[in-house]
Amino acid sequence: MALRIIATGGTFDKHYDEIAGKLTFAASHLPQVIKRARITTEIALEELPLLDSLDMQDIDRRRVLASCTHAAEQSIVIIHGTDTMRETAAVLGAAALDKTIVVTGAMIPYSIANSDALFNFGFACGVAQALPPGVYVAMNGKIFAWDKVEKNRAAGVFEPL
């Protein structure tokens, strides 16, 4: 079973720019993450424009939906910013594709020590191959239906609605 990984950016893929003193985007970390995770399933990596999810617009969500719609793979993992992950998942859920789509991200960038990115990525890849068709959010070892999740910003976790 092949697995499609779609990179959209978010904190997961940010780099620390020492000169500017802020987090920015450069090349995606996903080729390195995939290699480091040692996943033996065949993977197709698709990189969309890398964005902070707060900057995502309807056109960006339609681009994600189009990628999922046209993907040959039945199992899809989307790397996404956590702030508007639920909004993108809602667009995908409303489309009712006959695929298993798991949206994940990170609270701390992959490139920063103690990041949750590698764990969330591996977890999402595993559950994407095991769950029935539908749209899910997978964060920090928990799986949520796309329409039954919210981000608790104060606690820095995702919770059921």
C-alpha cells in the first residue's frame, strides 16, 4: 500500500533564521523526516507552497483538496499548521472522498530540539494505513474525527469537541 505525503508548511516545516531571529520557510524537512522515520511503505511526497496556516486562504485549501482528489494513493498524510488545521480538515471532510486522509503537524518545528514533529509524522503515517476512509486529525498520539476536534491554545494540545 502506497502512502501520499502532502506538505503544506506550518510550524512542522519552519526553520530558524538566526539573522532575522524568527521562524521562516526554506526547503521542506520532509525528505529528511521520511528517511529518519525509516518508513518502509512506498511514499509519494508532494510539496505544495509552504505556508503558515494562519496565512492559508480558501484557494490554498482547494489546492490541498485537489491534491487529495487526484492522488492515486488511498492513504494520505497532510502536514499542516496547527492553527487552521481544523478548517482544512473541514474542507476535506465535506468532500467525502473515499480515501483515508490524516492531517497532522507540530507545535515545535522539526528542526528545534524536543520537537513533536517526528513522532506526529510517524503516528499519522501508521494510522493513515489502518483507519477506514475518512478525514482525521492526528496529534500527539490521539486521533480525532475532523469535525470533532479543536485546538486548546492555552494548553497547546488538541481535544475532542
